[in-house]
Amino acid sequence: MAGAGIFPCILLLQCFISTALCNAGFAFTEEPSERAGKSDGYCGRILRAQGTRKEGYNEFRLRVEGDPENYQPGSTYRVTLYASSPAYFRGFTLIALREGREGDKEDDYAGNFQIIDEEDTQFMINCPPAVTESTPRRRTRIQVFWTAPPSASGCVTLKASIVQKRIIYFQDEGSLTKRMCEKESLYGETTEKPLLDCCACGTAKYRVTFHGNWSEKVHPKDYPRRANHWSAIIGASHSKNYVLWEYGGYASEGIKKVAELGSPVSMEEEIRQKGDDVLTVIKMKAQWPAWQPLNVRAAPSAEFSVDRTRHLMSFLTMLGPSPDWNVGLSAEDLCTKECGWAQRVVQDMIPWDAGTDNGVTYESPNKPTVPQEKIRPLTSLDHPQSPFYDPEGGAITPVARVVVERIARKGEQCNVVPDNVDDIVADIAQEEKEEGLCLSLPLSPLCVPVSPQLWSTCTMSEWITWSPCSMSCGMGLRSRERYVKQFPDDGSVCTLPTEENEKCIVNEECTPNSCLVTEWGEWDSCSATCGLGMKRRERMVKMPPPDGSICGAEVLEVEKCMMPECHTIPCMLSPWSDWSDCSVTCGKGMRTRQRVLKSPVELGECTEDLEQVEKCMLPECPTDCMVSEWTEWSECNKSCGKGHMIRTRMVKLEPQFGGDLCPETVQRKKCKIRKCNRGGGQGQVNSDEKKRRKEAREKRRSKQGGFDSHYLQYDLCCKMRPWSNWTDCTKLCGGGIQERLMTAKRRLKSAQLPSCKDRKEIRACNVHPC
């Protein structure tokens, strides 16, 4: 029966989805037995399992980073499967199939998955190209990486299935399916296919226009307000034998100079050294600041030509300040497969890394990449500090758009596809220009083909004064200029003429010593990048005067030129250097950092700070112990015999942070007043004599700084109580003091003293260091 034939498929899908749910009951659509037999191999069975579906059911969603409609061959994308609150899922499967494939053999699967979190995801045991859950549990989100297949793989479909409770959702379309097709090369990525030979005939002329979109409004994170700019654009039309730059390649020295310094000089030298492999060198001026409205500044443009052998166009420009970030086209092929020339190419551009500097922010300090890395596009997951970082892995908003338009074709054409209206109109306009179908300018030999509807789109200044005549005698030419005050609102290039010429006659006839000179050459670039400067042009003497005299005609002409106001161009500064070492080895100090001025001197004086100073704090300095001066020595603690005296000093500041410990705070020394009277002596001296001797001794001791004479009379006139116990020490460490007292118990009435005094002893204690 058909039901029995499909039963193994059901069991296999159940085990794919979650081993914990193998006993769950599912209802699947039956398949014809012959189709089941066709896909029994590999893991194609899961593709025919159809679970419960609901119209408009979008609780679960499969998302590829940036929501791209196309994939770049070999690029890696973050794929997220998530449930909208309060929904959840317990298990899932995720596969990537080539379009139209059954999934019954290995070649049907496209690209490769990479596990991000092994606790959440794993590869299926019985179906290695598919990803499933590691353990069945409630979850609302999983993520894996998917690397797109190589070029020429066609369209790919990413499919997800969801297990929620006992229900399986597996969709062939809708929010759990994502279809992407291979992206055509937008930025010149290297592919496995070699560049085809061009079969077009004749030549074509193009205009390339660069529209910068890098601004604080569009890219607000860490946007460098003071020094944002696009460097001078440098490029060429060239053959397939020359590669200016490419993804996966290494930057040349010229590319490195553009990427890190914004200097096109070395790059231009490299291009010109390629000889016949290059047809036209493409150059455009730098843009300061990076973005201005089109009614203030026109988008820069340049013209170039291509032919059958040199049909590729490449260019680059640095966005500054940055470590080594650029945008540009690489080997853009303007020759079509139908042996014609492309009419129009429009590309949105994201920045790429030249692989020569490790910086991650606009103003990161210079840190060369050693060894040098390959050129690669920036992504939104490169580094959390990157100005383009997006934790969701979304696409980077383009920073520029380049428009390449064909403006003329020359020579016999051999395109297979007939010309369309745009092709014919473009060629007619060029023919009219060459045939002299011009604007109504008096005696002007120049042709200015302009569509009448464009006259009202530009606002022009008044014409300036006519230049001197090109001839010193006879007939010559003179010119005058004007500039665009307001550009078209739609961003197109203003086609109204900014220069016109007319014939002029000087002295009507040339004298015998007159000479013949060439037409004036093109004006040189203005000597200033902002404000007022000078420009010059030259011509040559074609024929000297017949009499051999010196030609009196002017061969050099100099005039003033006005560039944008200087105050609109900010200072260009290098990144800050690293902070210097702290000025002290401990405690509070100062440190500094510097930067240098990189913008040309002619831009004017820069008032930005070139040095910064800030406080720095190191571990606290060691503080030594501080003590007071010694006190005077105390009285002797004995009234007779051997005793001792003490002196002390106080700790004013305890040691801190490893400082020197405190010295001793108590000292004592021995003292001896007199020998003690041991009593019972039968001296031969009468009492008056003893009294006299005693008073003499006391007077002598008083003069020598001894104890008060009353101490002697304590023993003679007073009965004393025993010594009290010693008091507690005044300090736990570092030297303290203890005291004890002896008070009078009885005073003799026959005593000659006014009173008997109490006695006190003092001693040092706890003298060990703290």
C-alpha cells in the first residue's frame, strides 16, 4: 500500500527532527510509490514530508543576513531561524538545495553550513548537509553560518522545518523558505570564469560619475565630522592582462598609497607603466567634505574610452579618514555578449579593506598588517567597534553610487542585437556635435549639443570678460567662461556650456615680422585647492617672423581662478598617537599625546590642537611613618636605690603602601637617687647631726636635678599602701605606657612635712612594631 511505502520516510523525518519526538503522531501527504523509490537514497526523504500548514502563518521566520535577493559566490552569510514572541520551537532542520533538485544525492545540496554554537546545533547523522538541534528543548532562536557555492551554481533555496509541541511545519514557500540566485559581479570579485574576449567593433566613449553617499545622516556611528572626504579618484580603461585591484588579490604599492594616504601619484605611475594595456587614465579631484548637496557641488565625473582589447574599467578612491578603506570598480566589462557596448551601468558601492592596516575605526592609529592580507569587502560583523557593525549581520548601507554612461560610439559597429532608441539618440547627438550643429554663439567654432528641456534645469552665472585674442595680428580666437550656480534637482549633470569661443581680429593685417602661433593649450589645474589661486596655459610658435626676428606674441597666459571657500575645507589631521608614559612612577602625574597636520599649507592655518594633556594615576607612592619629637625624661620611678626614667614620642602618620615602619616610641634609662636606709643603725652622731646631714644631701640633690626631697620623708613620716596593679597599656603596638600608684595609708603626727604625697610609677609596654 502507499501508506506502508511512506512509513519509513515518516520515521526518518521524525528522527531528523528530534529523537525525543519519535513517538509523536504526524499526518503526512502520501507520495506515489515510484517517486518514493527514486529518492530512497541519501536524505531526500525529508523534502517530501508535508506537515500541517496555515495560511499566513508567520510565527517562524528564516532570515539571511542583510536579506539579500542574491548571493555572492564563496561569501559567508549568517542564517537565523527564529520565532516571534510568544511562540517557540523545540526542534528544527535546515537545508540548502540547488533549484529544481530532489535532494537524493550529494550534488543536489548547495554551499556548506558551519556550526556556531554546538550546544544548540549539529549536523544530522544520517544527512550530513542538513543542520538540526543538538538537544530538544524550548528555544526561540538559532544561528548558523552558510557559505555560498562557487560561481555558476545557479539559484539556491534555503528551507527550514519547525517542531513545535507535536506539530511539524515544513514550507516550500513563505517565511521558512529563502530563495537566492547568484549575484552578478558588482565590484569585480574574482571568479572561476576567465574574462571573455570582447567581440565588439569600433570604440566607445563613456562618462563615469561618482555620487558619494557617505554622510553623518546615512552613516551616523562615529562619523568623523572634521576631516571626512573622498580622495582623488584614480583608474583606467584597460585590457584583461592588467589588474588594477581585485577581491582576493593583494594591494600594490600604488593601491596602498591610495588606501592609507589618499595619494594617487604612485597609482598613476603604475598605470602609465602598463603601456598598451591601458587606453585611458581616469582621474577626478578629491571631495572635501565627503558629502554636499548637489545644488552646492556637482558630482565629479570623467570621460574615458574603450576598444576591443581594452574594454575593462577600474578605479578606486579612499574614504578618509580611515585605516585603509576604499570603494571602486574592478574590471567592469563594458563589452556585451552581443558584441556591443553597454549603454549604462549603475553600481551601489560598499567599502573594502586593502589588507594593509589593522585599524577597525575611522581614526584608528596606524597599525600595519603583517603579513599583508588580501583585499576583501567590509561586513557588518567585522568588529564591534567598526562604524559599520550590526549585531544582526545586516547589509552595510552603500556609501557611494557610480554611474557609467555611454556618450558616443565611433567606427563601424557589429553588435548582434539591433540598436535601441537610446543607442541611436546618443550617436546622433555625437554626430551633430562633430558636424558643427551648435548653440547660437557668435562666431563660435565649438558645438554644444543640449536638449531644449535641459535649459531650465541649470542656473548659470554671468559670462566673465573675454580673454585676449590668441593672435597678435590677423585673425585668432578668444574665450570666456561662466560657472554653474545651481545644478539640476534630479542629480544629473548640467550640460549647459561653461566656456565659449569666438573669432577675433587684431590689426587686421600681420606685419612682415609677425609670427604664427598655435591655439592655446588647456588650462592647468588651479594652483590652490580652496580660495583664490592662479592657473596658466601655453601655446607654441609655429612659424617665426620672416625677417628672423623674435616672435612678439604671448606664449604664456596666467589668470586668477577661484576654488571653493577655504573655510569649508577642514583641517586634515593624522590619528592621535598613543599616550606617553606617565610623568611620575607613582601617584598622580600627567601624560601627553600628539598628532600632525596632514592637509596642505595652502588650505590655511589650522587651529586644531596638535597635543593633548591629561592626568594619569599610578599606584600610590609609599608613605613612611612620621613620629613627633621625644618628650622630656620622666622622674625616676624610685625614691632611693636603682630605678629608671622613660621618655616617649607619638606616631603622627602611620606607614602606608609599603612605606618604612615606625621606629620605637618609648625609651628608658637607669637612674639612682641615693642608697636606701635599711634601718636599725646605732650611729654615734646625735639626731641634730643626722638632720643636718639629711638636709644638706637633699639640698645637693635638688641642685643636681634629683627627686624632690619629700620622697625621703615618705619612708620616715608616712605609712604607704602596697603598689596598685599596672594599668592597661595605652597602645596595642608601637610603644605605650602603663602606670601604677602607691597611696599613703597613715601619716605620722610628728612629721615636719605639710603632707605625705602619693607615689606613681611609669613603664613602657607593647614596644613591638605595628
